[in-house]
Amino acid sequence: MHIDMDAFFASVEQMDDPSLRGKPVAVGGTTRGVVAAASYESRRFGVRSAMPMSTALRLCPHLIVVPGRMRRYAEISHRIMDALREFSPLVEPASVDEAYLDATGLERLFGPVETMGMAVKARVRDVTGGLTCSVGAAPVKFLAKIASDVNKPDGLFILYPEDVPEFLRAMPVGRIPGVGKRSLAALEELGVRSAGDVLRYSREFWERRFGKGGAHLHERASGVDPREVEPYSEPKSESAENTFAEDTADRAVLRRWLLAQSERVGASLRRQRLAGRTITLKVKYADFRSITRSHSLPGPTASTETIFDEACRLLDALTLADKVRLIGVGVSNFGPAHHGPRQLPLPLDIPGRGGTGRDAGGAQPADAAAGPGNISVAAPEPAPPPDENRRKKLDAALDALRDRHGREAVVRGRLFGFDSKRK
């Protein structure tokens, strides 16, 4: 099953503020940002998520724009995920407002899949205080996600195994995950407009034409998706970005935003006990051109100041081609965060006991004493420089104070006078 909340952020705002119900609502930071979520009333005017807010206001001049409240959305999301786990232990959150649920073999507990689907919808409505979701059920994950969109909002659609070939035969090829605008153009040149059209050609043809992507396309058009529902998957990155009220080329302003963002990213990484080696700077210019620049550190970090320093170096190396409307920083390439004991490299090289006691060039390691019984262990990773240790201690102290007094109660010194809530 794929469970997808209906216009989640906007629906939460309408639930919490009854004066917004029945009115066109968009969740977003400012008129210069993008639409994070659009109520169904606003969608009638063509407003969609990820659309520039300025475009949304042109389409719907009486649109009500409200700022996002991620803590509130996360709180309700946790309730939803806990409710889904009442049905199955195999629940995979796909985002804050959608999840996959493995319903295999649950008929004895919850009845036929239709009955279970209705029960899931009712339970979600109950734990959220009245929010609706749409549920799709299918033999594989990507079809379940497509099925959840068939009868939105507040819908339920079951795609049975015997109906899959006919469903795919008529399904637009653009609905297959991984098929973007460029792929669509290439497929149209071959007369491929539906998933059924893909099967006119062999898997080998598609693989020769598009490599692994072609093999993937043929699999999905055949209804094949080997992915299982995974209750947990390691995060790949952590990032933060902001759109400015006014475009700016003032590097001092850009650095202040980078510090606020580095604080958010670093604190989140430390909460998750993660650290990353690659720091990425994102810049979007006034004409909406976006660029990214990355640099990998010798070792992983979750230090706010280290993230900030690297982001500033990337910014300093950048010749700004125009005024900037958005800036952001991210951390990826995760490795050990060094919060606890570490396993030494194995195997141990024990002279006189089967090991050579020599390095790859045949020389005896400098730290291996002569004589039997002395163990030569591969050198551990170098200790972080003293400055990094100091930064870790400062981060830990600030994190502890925030946990005790609240996130808004403690601000890093260089951020005094900087309103990080401004978009």
C-alpha cells in the first residue's frame, strides 16, 4: 500500500484555523518563495506545489498565503506513521506526508485489502483530528504510488495483479518513475506514449539505447519492481536553504545566512548522530539559474563552524554572475561521527604469527618493536585537530542548552541581531 496525505501542509493549516476552510490556501514563506503545498480550493485556479508563489498569486489573486510550520507537520506525521505501524511492522516513510506499507499476509487480521484500506484511512483520520489520505494498493511499490493518485482526494484504489497488464497498457509513459522531460522527448521520437508502447521493443533494445535507464524503463513498463518496503533507510544528505525577500549581492548578508543554515544543518546531523565529508553550496540567481559547488573534507564533520567555514570558502571562490535570490548549504557523503568507540582496522599484523610485520613496500612499520609478542596495528584515523575538538564541545554545550530551554532560546554569538526566521 501507498498512503499519501491530501494537500498535507495546507490541510493542517485549514484544520488548525477554521477560518481558512473552504478557501484557497497556499503554504510558503513569502511571495518570492515557492508553493510548498496548495489546498484543493487553490488547485482549481491552477496553483500547484513547487510553483513560484508570484505565479500562484497571479493565477489566484485572492490566494491566502500562510507560512509553513514544520514542527507541527512533523508532529502530525509521527502520529500517522505510528498509526500505520498498528497494521504492519513494515512501514517505510517516503516523506513527511507519505509512506509505503507492506500488507502481505494481513488478510486474517484485517480482512480483504479493500477493508484494510478503509481501516487505514479511518485510523489516519482519527489520529490526525480529521485529515484525509488517499490509499493505493498494488503488487509492487511504484504501482501502489500511482494507484494512490487515481482517486484523490480521500480516495482508495486497488490494482489487482490480473489487472496490471491492462492498466499499464494505457498508462502514460511519463507516469513511470525516472521518466523526465528529456526522456519523454526521446520516447516520443520512437512513438512511445504509453507504458504499453515500451513493450513493443525488447529489453535489449532499451538497454542498448539508454543503458541501465533503458533496462529500468522496460522493467517498470512490464510491472516489475523488485524493491521491498524498507522500514528504515540511511539518510543521504542534510541541507537548508532560504529565499530572500530581496535579491542581494552583499557577501556579508550571504555569509550570515550561511551561518544560520549551517547551524540548522549541524544541529540536525548531531541529533541523528551523523557526520559528512562533502559540503555543498547552492546559489540561485535572480533569473532563477541555479549552481552548486562542493568540497570534500579529509574526515566527516557535524560541526556548525566547520560546515560554515567550508561553505564560505566555496562562496569566496565564486564569482557572482548576478544578484542572488536563494542560498543554501548541505552536507553529504556520511561517515562515522566518532561519537563512541571505533573498531580498529583488521586483520592485525602480528610478527612471527603468520603476518609479515612489514608494510606494502617490505619495510618494517616504525611503531613495531623488535621481538616476538609485539603487535603492529594499522594506524587509526588521525585525531581531529584541536580546533575541531573545541568546536565539538561548543556544539554539544549549545545543543544541551537548546534541549533544555528550546531551540529559539539559544543563539550562536555571531547570529545576534540576525533574524533567521525571515525568508
